[in-house]
Amino acid sequence: MPAESRRPATLQPLTRPRLYEQLVERLLEHVTEHRLGPGDRLPPERELAGRLGVSRASVVQALVALEVQGVIEVRHGDGAVVREVPADRQVLAAVRAREHRLREVIEAREALEVRIAALAAQRRTEQDLRRIDESLAGMAADIAAGGRGIAADEEFHAAVTAAAHSGLLATLMGEIAGLIRESRIESLSRPGRPAESLAGHRAVLLAIRAGDPVAASAAMGEHIAAVSDVALGDDG
């Protein structure tokens, strides 16, 4: 029997870990080596980039991956602050698994939120509109202060969902809320993205306020498409 036919099928070419995955691992090692705990801060992004010999953009990717997994919290003015210290292997496995489900999360948002926007345009009350307005005002204020507007972005989508007055759709959105939050953090961490997202929200609100379900669906679809290019792994 030829030697090639006896080679186990499980032998596959090795894949090189993406740069941001390597950086995640190094940052976790730093946390462990320096015995950092909840409330302790990591070095500034610029310092990390210099010490690791990579671009600042790559460091940001790694920090976002850690933030999504709840290991750190990025605070305006304070930088990256440790929240909890799980096992390194657990974090790396979660980071890699997230990449595979991202496309499905985006598809679910397109299916659910586009319809939700249309229903909101048909069913919204004045109270619903006030809540959506308040979320946009909060996001604008946070962005103006140098923040990313993550909490207000989440509140906007929750307010639009509430305005649709569909209990089942609200339940379905609640089921994937955690997964959506992952992509939200990554998207709003990109330069210029918070302002773009705010503009997209305003377009959705205008259509909902006008009671135009077709325009509301289109605006929400455009918004989701614009903020969904969040796959990590650029080795820049």
C-alpha cells in the first residue's frame, strides 16, 4: 500500500494564529505575571504597542476582544481596567468561537430588526418616540465627551424594539442580546464609527416618526449593514 494512502486524514496544514489572538494571549500573560485583579489598569495603548512591537490598531483589536469577553472594561479617561481574570485557555477559545458565529448574528439582526423598525413606524406612541429621542441624545453626549456611546446605542435598539409592540420579537431580540453586544463593542471601537452609527440611528428615527414602515425598514437595513464589518483578524 502506498505510503500516502496510510497517512492519517487528521493531519492537516497548521494555521498561524492571527496577530490579535497572539496579542490577547500576551496581554493575559501580562495580567497573570503582574498579578492584576479587578480594578487594576493595563498600560496605555501606545505603551503596549511599543513594548509588543505592533501597531496601536492591533493592540486595540486585542483589547476589544478582551472587552467583549468581559475580561477588561475600556473606560474613557482611564483606559483598560481589569474586570475579572478567567483562565487564558477559556478566553482564547471564546475569542475564536465568536468569529464563527458573527455572520449568523448579523443575519439574525437583519431578519429581526428590519421588521421591528417597520412595525415601530406603524405602532409607535409618543412615549416610544420620546424614549428613542432620549437614547439618541445620550449617545450624542457620550460621543461628544470622547466616549463610544455603547450603552446609548444599546438603549436605542431596545427603544425601537419596544416601539414595535411585539412581545415575541422582543423575546427573540433578548435571546441574542449578548451576542449583539459583542459586535456592538467591536463596531463602536473603530475610529469614526460612533458618529456614523448615530447618523444611522437618526435616519431610522426620522422614518419611524414619519410613520413610514418602508423607509424605516430600509434605514435599519442600511444601518446594520454599515456597522456589521466587525470581523477581527486584520493583522495591521
